[in-house]
Amino acid sequence: MRKAGKPTDKRFKISHREALIGVILVLINFFWWFGFGYGLGSEKVENYTYIFGFPAWFFYSCIIGLIVMIILVSITVKFLFKEVPFEDEEGDLK
């Protein structure tokens, strides 16, 4: 978005990058859940293995997946996201 002679606001570039990172995290979460849920959960119930009373597919897809995603989101926010001011950079509110 260019305005008559003004350079593009850097906040838009940062927000688009962070939105893309968010989409990537969602895809990682989905493929993790889907892979373990349907990969290990497609066996017959008699053949399931259990971890802490949960079927292994549920334990890995939902419980471990949640822990992995909490860690990934925390690392992402700490190292990849930037604090961006909401105020107009030039100070004019035209």
C-alpha cells in the first residue's frame, strides 16, 4: 500500500510475516495431530498400546502435541515476533 510518495509502512510487512508464521504453526499442529491420530489410531482397538491409560494415538496426538505446540509458540513469540507500536509513525492522523 503506497500513499502518494510515502514509503510502505513497515508494520504491514511485519504483520504479514507474523501472520504467515501463525499459519505455519497451525499447519504443523494439524499435521502432527492428523499423523499420530490417524497413523496410530487406524489399528484395531485390541492392538492399541496405552500410555498413562490413554491410547498411544491420543497421547501422542493430543497430549504431547499440545506440549510441543506450547513450546513452539513460546519460542516463536520470543525470538521471531517483534513489538510494533500501534500509533502512527509520523504522528499525523489524516
